[in-house]
Amino acid sequence: MSTLLAWLLGAALVIMALSLVGTALRIVFDRDDETRIVLADIVYFSALALFALFMMWRESVVALDVMMIGSLIGILSTVALARLISRGRR
């Protein structure tokens, strides 16, 4: 891995980690349930992005399968939470 790519991946890891912490703090201090649900979804996909960046840094090819399964679970949970917010209405 080149030095520039390693530096850019490190910077991206730090930025994603800071955004993850900021979003998690907002979940704690926010009182609106709908906002908390959306922020929880953002935290999940940010953690997935952190995992992807870390696996790129480690040069792992197994991460692609984990990312696909994680994305599928995240999308399904988003749909389920949307149904909860709408109370089953279409």
C-alpha cells in the first residue's frame, strides 16, 4: 500500500469515527423518537463504513461478504423501523 493511500485511509477513519461519536451523542441528547430512529440508522451505516475502511487498510478481501450482509440487514431494519413509525399504515 502506498504512503498516500495509507494516509488518506487514516484520515477517513478519523473523520468517520468522529462523525459516529457525534451522531451517538445526538441520540443520547435528542428527545424525539423519530429522530432517534434515523440517527440509529446513521450510526449503523457509519459503523459499517468504518469497518469497510479498516478492512481496506488491512487489505482484506473477506470484508466484501460481510459488508453485503451488513447492508442487507441495515436496509431491512430501516424498513421495519419505518413501519413502526407509520404504525403499519401505507
